Amino acid sequence: MTEKKQKFAALSAPKGVPDYVPPVSPVFLKVRDTFIHQAHLAGFQHIELPVFEDTTLFARGVGESTDVVSKEMYTFADRGGRSVTLRPEGTAGVVRAVIEHNLDRGQLPVKLNYAGPFFRYERPQAGRYRQLQQVGVEAIGVDDPALDAEVVALADRCYRSLGLRDFRLELTSLGDSTCRPEYREKLQQFLLGLPLDEETRARAEINPLRVLDDKRPEVQEMTADAPLMLDHLSVEAQEHFETVTGLLDDMSVPYVINPRMVRGLDYYTKTCFEFVHDGLGAQSGIGGGGRYDGLMAQLGGQDLSGIGYGLGVDRTVLALEAEGVTLDGVERRVDVYGVALGAAAKKAMALLINELRAAGLSADMAYGDRGLKGAMKGADRAGARVALVLGDRELEEGTVAVKDLAAHTQEDVALDAVVGQLRAALS
């Protein structure tokens, strides 16, 4: 009696966690790497953050009244009974690292760049994931409107360098410690005079500014005449905002003022901004950020200001699709593709491909026993610029056929010279 093999059901990725597989994965990498490259051009240095932190960091830094902390965090007890949380955003972790490693004791501002996955338990939909990918920057230690303008302009350049055009930059000021308390009292007084539901009224008592961010039409209608922060700025906050907008004008960075903008995190002050792409439907935000004046002191460090942003890689990929933008160079998997006809040729080709890689060229070869026609289809699928064909005749002559797949030309090149010739031609 033969033993039956157990058949297992196919598994899927967790809900709300996207896979990036070819042909989309090269686009994902191009977007992420472009954002990182632009940050490095502006003097930001890489920081690698832990994927999870003590829960207290986010509760204290992001704000316990925010949806992120109260509803969306992946929090669990580790085996030692400590409460830890998968990072829902990057700024609090960067500030914690700056304090812990005394980076703020040197030259200021400290300019740091990070990238990777972040985690929020949200209702999944297009562009709204439970594992979201971001690239961010933080400039910590100097309260200078020129730095605000640099950070905003850098984010704008990131999108434009990919070829995106159909997005807009929305900008506002959330005031400072001298004008926020008085405005908060006025807004709270206005909101508590409205027929709000119990949950929204509770939010108005804890953090009234968050009510202005409510997307429900009935709440938006009720709050249409609410007092706005831009009308209650202190002289210093007003001058700061005018300097930022003036510099962006000088840099030819287009923007619109959105006086009702409220970011989903409590630490923002003064300059606040968001990039919006209407081609994405309900989840139209593709990135944003702002200044945070009190966060560092709140996390136990010096009372230093900072400004930063987080750009959504996932949503930028969707925005590129919405605009029909094709990124240069992402289709090509390798520069050189080897085709060997026969066992002896395959061994020689494997050695040649290894030499090409050692010389810094991207190279692959056909495996299995496919014929020339099938193997050349592999070269096309790899996006190769050059195909190398090696058979018995070439082996005897000590040559390899070099096919330029774009020019449709072919020449025989000595085996001991082909690596140097390709390196000169393709580098």
C-alpha cells in the first residue's frame, strides 16, 4: 500500500501586505532608490532604524490621542513581558536615536535619511496597506525657515525626478507654542457648541485640531466656519511661514495654501505640508511632513527643533501607473545574456559569465537544454543589450559570437578579449 502525499492548501500574503514581484518590483526599487539618492545629494546620511521599539516611544512621541496610537499600532508583549510595537512611522525613532547616540552634540542640523517598511493596522484598500513602504528625511537641531524650504523642495524634486507631474503640494502652518494654546481654546469652544456624536466630542476635548481632519461630509459641513490656525498665528510663526513660502516661490516650487490641513501625528508645529495625487482616489496622499518643535524634549533630549518628511513608495508606484509614466532602465535585468550550445560550451559560458560579473557587468545565461531560438527569447525577456552565443565551432576557434540586440549586428570576438571589450562598450 503506497503512502499518500499530504496536499497542503496554497498560502497567501497577510491581508493588506503587498508583494512586489517582477515586472513591478524593479519600479518599486527605482522609486525607493531615487528618493534615497535625492536625499543623499542634499547631504542627508543614512540611518537604519529598528523595526520595533518600546511602545512608550510612540505613545509619548506620536500622541496617545492619535488614530495611529489608539487604533492602528501593532503592539505585543515580547517573551520578557515588555510591550513593543512595530514602527508605525519614522520620526520618533530617528529622534530617539539622535538622543541615544548624542548626534545632537555635534554639528547642527543633524541630517538623516531612512527607508523601509512601517506598520499600521488599517482597513486595506488600494494604496492603503498594513505594511507600507516609506523613504524619509529628518533635519534636527535648527529652527530655520530656510531649512523648511529645503526639505519641502527636496520632496518635490523626488517626485519630479521620476517624471510625476499631476500632483500638488499643499502647505500650511500649525503655529507655535505661543499661539497654539489660545487657538486650541477657541477651536474647542466652537466645536463643543456643535451637535457632535459622542466619539467626535471626546476627540474635540482631547485634541480639537483632529476634528478638522474628519472626512465625513456631515462633520466637514458643521466645521466649515471653524476658526483656522492660519488666522491666529503669532508674529513669529507668521514671519516663519512667510519666509518659507517666499523661498519656495524663489525656488519655483508650486504650492497651494490649505488652511484646514491637519496631519495625523500630534508632534507637528509651524510648517506642515502634504503631496496629493488625485489620480489615486480616496488615498490621494503620496507623502508629507512638517516641523516638530517640542518632540525632542518630549522624548528626553535637548529642546531642539526638527523638520522632516515621509514619502510613500507604494503610493508613488501607483501614481506612476495612474499617469502612465515609464521609468528608464527598469525593464533591463542584465546587460549581457549568454547562450551555450552543448555541454562543453555551457561549461565555458558559465566561466565567462562569472568573469563578466567579476568585472562589474550584469550577466546571466540560459539554463536547461533549450535551442538557440528559445534561448534568445530569454535574452529578450532579460532586456539584455548583448547576447553571447557559444557553440562547438566557436570553442574550436577560441571565439564567441557577440550579438548587439539593439543594432542587430554580430561579430566574433576572441574569448580572452571579450570581457575587456564588453566592459569598455557597456560601462
